[in-house]
Amino acid sequence: MKNGLLIADSGPLFSMALIDKLHILDHLFDGVKIPGAVWEEITIDNTKSDFIKLTGYLKNKIHQIDGVNELTFLMDYGESEAIVLYKELKADFLLIDDKKARKIAENTGIRCIGLIGLLAVAKQKMLIDKLKPLFEKFLKNKRYYAIELLNEVLKDSGEEPIKYIDLKP
């Protein structure tokens, strides 16, 4: 059984494209949508290495918000529109990693999931074999996740923790 409709922010999508795992969203959710502001963030620089992966996957998932975005003074444009879209579409989950934006969203009753949690669920459902190589790739490519969190998830998943030596080029 899938988990309903997911609204996604750009940060986790960039990370998923980096590890070639965007397709996992289709296995876990009935639908994936992004607001126009997230599309703008993703398409602003067509020289980024994962531009084609992201635009190819997301081009039919854009949904413009109907209402007014009153959250832009609290967080960035993409995150705030993602929250507005979640509420407008009565979505089931918001994929968001930014700590401040996530806290605001959760305080308004939004069910949030971060990328690391989503990947842990994907491993439980056997959509991913190992998390550690993915986490190492994030860190080596300056996708900033707390190594303590990554190691906690690895431990819970029965994998060896990341050691700082693992991150040397």
C-alpha cells in the first residue's frame, strides 16, 4: 500500500537525483507534486549535473498554488509554497529537510518526512539495499546531513556507521 500524496521541496529532490533514487517516490506514494517555486529553484541553473534527471522526473508534477503565500517572510520561497500546496491539496506528507521550515510545518499539523527518514523506509521496503554508500555520497558531494543522524539511521538499519576516514577522496 502506498502512502498517498507527497509534496516535495527542492533540497531533498536534489539529493535524490544525486543518488539516482527519484523513482523511489513513485514506489512509496500515490502521487508526487511540487509547487511552481520549487520548479523555479530546480530549473534556475541548467548547468547543474542532475538538471536533466530532475526536470525529466518533475516536469509533469508541477502544481501552482491557488492561494496567497504568506509564509515567505519565515522561510524560503520553495519551502513556503510547498507548505501552502500541501494544505491546498490536502496532501499526506511533505518531503522537507530544512530544520526551521519543517518545525513551522509540523507546528501547523503537517506530516513531514525528511530525506533520510524516507530512505530508511525505502530500505525497510527493500527498495534500497544499502544506505551507507548513499549517505557517503551525500557527504562527499556537500549535501549537508548530520553525520550523527546518518549513523543513527545506519545503526537502526543494521549497517556499519560512517567513519570520517570513509569520507576521504
